[in-house]
Amino acid sequence: MCLARLRRWVDGAPGPIHMRTTPLWLRSGAFPHLLPSAAIVLLLALLTLNRLGAADVCGGSEAAMAVYVQQMVEHKQLLFPLDNCSIPMYKPPLYHWTATALAFLLRQATTTPFILRLPSAIYAIAACVLTMGFAARLLGPRGAILSGLFLCASYQYISQARIGLVDMTLTFFETIALYTFFAWFTLDARICPPARLRSALHYLLASAMGLGVLAKGPVGALLPGASMLLFLAGEKAGKSVKHLLKPGPIIVGGVIASAWYLACLAGRELNFLSLQIGSENFGRFFGSLGTMPPWYYVQPLLLNSIPLSFFVPVAVLDALHSLGERGTRSTKSFSELLCARTDRAAVAVRLLACFWVFTVIFFEFASYKRRAYLLPLWPASAVLLAWWVVDRVIPRLRRSLATITYRLVIGTCLVLAAVNFLFIPALELHGCGASFTPRALFRWPSAGFAGESSIDSGQTRSYREAAAQINRLTYSDGPLYVIGVPDALEPLVFYLDRCVQPLRPGSIAPPAGFVIAAENTWRRAGVEVSNFAPIASIPYDKGDQLLLLRRSFYSH
């Protein structure tokens, strides 16, 4: 009977065995449980898509991704795009391919901020759907509702779902890998597992890890893979380790993971490989990208989504502690543990806790750290928090107090989601120079949802208007140089949609062409650009000016 219940859990069919061919969502009794989950998914979609294109591309990292996407969408450089005609793409291309595919489906011939960021939003929504489904199987409807609301309430999850970087793509495929592994593991622990379903899950797991590598590099397979092995070691499931390392799925995952890298070798684009594998992976561990103190992650771990982030480490420790409880108190077999809902959930969260701990330790040893590296922890953290509330906190309370606690958690999440809805888009505009005022919290530009923001949005740090004026005054194929611009060049290059050659102060002036210079830099340069005369003064960043210079004897 227990094994039959386990099979129905994997197949998603509660009730008698003869009903398992009817999908869960087709049964009338399932709709009341699906409606809250559907509402939460719609809420997350609203949080991620609201004013997604309102803020211009201002940050250097996002602008670099924007230039690569622009090269793919507008110039068909699908494999080896260059930033500013010289810098190879330093991330694998899965995110950029997704943006290119979305631009094709939406019939967008140009790259807008909305198209650039849309993949992150879609991957975030999809990861939420997977997380709620996973939590529903483990914890029931309450677990699904809480896990989804925790993601909606997480500042880090929502903010990173609205930026054009590869981290949410990595998060999505690592999440698939973890959830698929647990489904495979529950089958593998059975005495007579269904071979076809187990094999299909195994190949899906391998494919997800391979796509994780295409999203951000070897870390996409290393983090979930090592966490799975740690989990199996902790559960003393040596047989599953042997089954997990079968050559077929490993070969499939390896082919997917190495596809772009092999294309670089075949095309002799070794500079792409050197930058991606050398600097972006191994180099960051030895300080080539910079160094941070060992305690760097204390603040991002505890403060990235207050107050939820305070409780995540507590849930992780509680999940790991449950392993000791099973070893000292339980006399059930492993198959019996996976049949009981509470025990099965405890096993699942131990896997997620292993992933959480290993990811933190892994990046702690890296010399270069970023807060976004912790983003893949959030789907797992949402399930851990839901389990902690549903199975650890509420059962210890009186009935009335348990109801109050459950409703208080839901109310807190809804308040935090509302704050994310108002605060994050306004903060994005502020990052581009717009004033951060109460009015900005409620502003909803008519063009901001699907494309560029309105001209009067106040984004003084955006190069969009400056680049449009420069392109009007210069030849599209003429030489263009830049000197003394204080910011990263990628935002300027993105809006110019052409290459600019940087000049250093004191270097030899170009024989012909146009020079973009900060006003103060041009005045200090003196004789180096003495043969150049300003033809336009372009406002930028409030009181600052960009000068467009042309050699005095250079004619149209």
C-alpha cells in the first residue's frame, strides 16, 4: 500500500490507484486548491513585469549583457558577439539566446530594456511555479501557498528578476535540477522502481544541469551536483550514488553543457574561452576580479530580504537537525519514510539544506563575491521556510494560535510584496538619476511596461538621449572616439549601437573623426586635442556636459 501511495505521489495522482490516469488539475476538487496558487503566480508576474522597461540601461554589468543581446538580435551574432567591437562575451549564451528568441517571437527588431530583462522575469515566474508545485507535493496546499508568497515577498528574488543578468537563468535550471533529483531519488529508493519514469527523470536532471552550465558556466552543474552527493552521503544511500553516475545521462548533460565551449574551439575563438573559463571561473577564486573580506556574505545572507532572510538559516539548521533525529529515533525503512508526508518532507528539505550550505561555503572561498551569487538559494529557501512554518512551528502551537500565526505569515508576505511592487521600480529609475520621491513610487509610465520610458522620466544618468543626438550629428560608419567619460562605456555603446574607441589623456589624437569627451576632460587635455573643436554640448547627469568634438579641418 505504501509503495502504491509513493507511485501516486510521483505521478501526481492522489486517491485510489485506478484514478491515477486522471490528471490532478482536471478533477473538480482540485480547483479550490489551484486558485490561490494561480493568484500567487499572477502576483509574481505583476511584481516582475510592472514597469519592467521603465528604467533605462544604466549599470555597467547589465549594459554589457545588453550589448551582447543587441549584437544577437540586431546583428545576428549568435555565437560570438563582441562588446564595443573588442571584448568577447564573458558569459555562456543561454540567457542571451533566450532574449533573442523572445525578441523574434514578439517581432522586436531592436533591443529595448524590456526585451533585455524579460528573460529574467520569465525564468523567475517559471521557478516560482516549480517551487509551488514541489511544495504542494511535500506539504500540501498550505506549503504551496507559503512558498510562493515567500518568493513574492523576497526583495532579492523580485529585484533580480527585473534585471538583465544571467543569474535568474542559473537559478531556474538549478531549481529544476534539485526538484527533479528528489523525484528521481524517491523512485530509486523503491524496491521495484518504474524503469522508464526513473530514466526519464534522470535524463531531465542531466539536461537541467547541462543547461545550468550554458547559463553561467561550470558552477551551474557543480553546485547542485555536489549538493546531491552530499545529501546521498548523509542519507547513506550508496546504491543511489551508483545509479546517479550512469554514463548515459552524464554524456547527454556533458554534450549540452559543452556545446558552446566546443563551438568556441571549433571556431578558434579562444579569447572567449580564456575570458569565460579563466577570469570568470577560476580567476575569481584567486583575486583576478578583486577581493572581498571573508565576512562579506554575513550581511547579504541576513539582510537581503528582511525579515524572511533572518529565518532562512534557522530553517536550514532545523532541516539538517532532522537527520540526527531520524538516525536516533526512527526505526522505519527508507521506503517507509518516503511514504509518510511529514517524513518525506523532512528528507526533501535536507537536500535543499545541503544545497544552501554548500553554495554559501563555495562562494565564501571565492576571493571575488557578489550578492547575486546567493540568488539561486531563494527557491530552495522558500520551500525550507514553508516546511519550517507548516511542519515545525504550527504543530507546536494551540489551534487558535496556529491559525493566527499562519494568517500573520501570509499577511506579512502580502505587505512585503506590496512594498516590492512600489519600491523596486522607483529604485530602478533612481539608479538612472530620477528623483526618489513618494510620487515616483506610484508612477506608471504608459510606455514603461513594454518599452522605453517617457522622455520626462528624469533619468539624468542615462545615455539614451545623448546617444540619439550624437548619432544624428555623426556618420553611422565614421570613426568615433571617447575620452574622459567617468562611467562604464557599455551604456553609451548600447544606446549608440556602434563602437567607440577609448582614448587616454595624453595619447595621440586621431587624424580624423569625432570625439566624445567630458567637458572637464577636454579642457584639461589641452594640446592633445587642440585641433578639435566642439560642435555640440549635450546635457548629461544634471549639470555635467558631454562635448562632441570634430577636427577643425574635417568636413562632411
